[in-house]
Amino acid sequence: MAPLASSLQDPSLLIEKAYINGEWVSSKSGETFEVRNPATDELLGSCPESNLDDLNDAIAAAEAAFPLWRAQSGRARARILRKWFDLITASKVDIGAIITAENGKAKPDAEGEAVFTAGFFEWFAEEAPRLYGDVVPHSNPTSRTTILKQPIGVCGLILPWNFPMAMGARKIAAALAAGCTVVAKSDGLTPFSSNTLALLGERAGLPKGVLNIVTSLKNTPKLGLAMCESDVIKKISFTGSTRVGKLLMKQSASTLKKLSLELGATLPSLFSTMQTSRRPSRALSSPNSRSLAKPAFVPTESTSRRGFMTSSPSSLSRVSRASA
């Protein structure tokens, strides 16, 4: 048993395998990589170093599962997503412990991410039955144009480490609600969060092959390239740096693949002198003191009328010390 598992109320939530075609498997090469606590360097466990053979198995499983999954009604898919929401909510404390251990978030933030994660499944459980089409007037007065929304096929998802479960949930829940199947590549720093999510999906009744997760650290660039160049995978979703996003677009060009990219998400801030200095100071400093300033809502540039800026530096210093 992994050291982290022994500290959980439900030790079975922590799995040191990849998830392919409804089974928890090792890499075909037998290679693994270590997962460590970023704060203490404590060894938490290990996961398979998935290679191209493992990825191809995952893609084949998702392709085989697609016809039956897309044939399910939106309400049938919604029932599974809703059950998934319930299971995540019930496991909030253990999920928070896993996220804290492998990501380094404070306990309130980690448990908050568990709640955030559950919300995506609740939302898309409601949206799944509402995949309406449309009827559009035609140039011929005796005809109508009917628009039907259809699942695109197998989706390749590349997940980040900063919100390892919530960003996975946002991508996975949306794809599954639409009737797509999924091959996800979890981040090598935080694979346990994604595995826990897959396990709870399995318990919720998700059919085999609908969701597949490969785990890797050193093979990440090779797997990303193979996902982009695959003729089976019809869409890529990625959260990460702008540099890698540009690379994925280039690598996907040969297959004219659709991409959804969340890149380099830092943001400017604008404050009014009508506010007190403490409130803007807290808003500026709080994101920068969380997760090594890697949340996708970190202020990088601030603009204000004169007055706030004269009192801001000392306020920022006080708030930053309190946050730390």
C-alpha cells in the first residue's frame, strides 16, 4: 500500500495504476515513476510510465466504446454523472488529502477543489439531457433545415497539475455529457487525483472504455505528440503554457484536429479609488500566495487611480504575511 493511502478514510481511493478499458493496469514496459510531496519530498507512491503502446490501447478502448456511449440518451448519461457528483461529494475529505499531498495545496483549498470538481459533474448532469438541435428556415419556402448536435468522437485531454482534479473534471464531464469518449493524460506530478476521479466514475457506473487515463512523467511529450497525430482522436483539450499550446496546434495540423486551449491564464487588475485599500490588497495578494502563484487567476498587472497605489505596498505586505 502506498504511504499516502494509509492516511485516508478510504484507502482504496488511491491507485498506483493507469486506467485503460475499465481495468487498472501497469505500463507494458514495466516502468514506473515516483510521486512525491512537493513540500516535504516524501515519497507518496508511484505510477506507471505509460508508453505509446499503452496510449494506443487507451485510444482503441475509447474508439470501441464510442458507439454504445453515444447511443445512450442524455438522461442515461446524466444519471451516471449525477451519481459521480454524489460520490465525489461524499469523499471530499479524502480527495482533499490526496490533492494536498501531491499538489501542495492547503487543506481548505484542496477540499474546496473537491467541491469545485463535484460541481462540474452536477452541472453537466443537468446539461446532458438538453443537447437540443435547431430548425432553421430554408431559402426554399417548402423546406426546413434541421440541425442535430452529435458527439465528435474520442477526445484527448491533457491535464494540468495546478488544479489536477477540477480541470480534469471540467474536461471529462463535458465530453462525456456530450456523448464523447475520453483518453486523458494526467500530469506526472499529480496522477493520483485523476486516478481517484476515474475510480469514482467507475463506481458511478461508467462503462469500460468510456474513460481512459494514462499516467507518465518522462514520456509526456511523446504521448502528447501521438495524441495530436492520432486519426482516431478528434479533439484535444489542454490546460497549460502558451508555448506548449502553440506546439500542440502545430502537431495537430496534419489531422485538422479541433482544439480547446486554456493557456497562460494570468490577468490584469483594475481597481477604483472608491474601494478601501485593504480589499484590493487582499484580492491582489491572495492568488499569488497559493499553489506557487500557479492558479489561472493570478494578477500580473494592476492599474488604479492615484491614491490606492500610495497605500497599497504596505497593505500588500501585511496581507501577504497573513496569507503565508
